[in-house]
Amino acid sequence: MPLSPPTLRRLEKAALTAAKSAHAPYSQFRVGAAVLAGSGKIYTGCNVENASFGLSNCAERTAIFSAVAAGEQKIRCVVVYTPSLHATPPCGACRQVINEFGPQARVIAVCRSGERIDTTLDALLPGAFGPGNLSD
């Protein structure tokens, strides 16, 4: 999905800024995400860890849930920032949630070294289960 360079820069900056708000006392892995919704608005999220690890939430899902809470139903692009040397794409759970709202979404992973992954959700999650499967 083509996005203008200024939009990409805004998304990357928003993801980096969101990482600063992460609650990551256990992993120290502060992740931020920025989602470009169908309306053109950007929503951000950070990872939120919990002492009961299963109750933690990833940055990507936090951003998507914020967008949905604001009334958005379509996701065009997700940018995730990790404080690592290598770009890290979304985990499986996040890929499934992205699929719910953006099966054709562009997914970009950036990190502190400048390395990047620029792909699409369908490349990251081929043969995904989605809303259409429930109507068969």
C-alpha cells in the first residue's frame, strides 16, 4: 500500500514515541506501535506487561484496540518499533488481530539500528482465518 514519505515518517516517529510509555518492568523490551486507520488518523500503543504474564498486551494490539475504541474499523498500515538491533515483526497474536481489521495492511517493523522490514500482512500470515471464514 503506497504511503507518502511524510506519512511514513510520522508513523515511525509515533511508534518510537509510544515505546517511551511502555510498561515493561519484566522484559525491559519497550515496544511502540502506530496504526494508520482507514480514516487517515494515527493511533498509538505500547506494550503493557503484567506480573501475570498472560495478561500482558503487545503494542500493536494496544494501538489497534485504541483505534477501534475510537470508532475505526479499517487498518491501512501498522508500524512497530523495537529497541533491538534487528527489526522485529508482530507476533502471531498481533498478526491475527491486524487481520481482523486490515487483511491487506502494510506492516513495517523498525528498530534502533535503522534496519527495517516492510511487508504486508498477507505475506506474514498466509491463509489467515478471518471474518469471512465464519460466513462459510
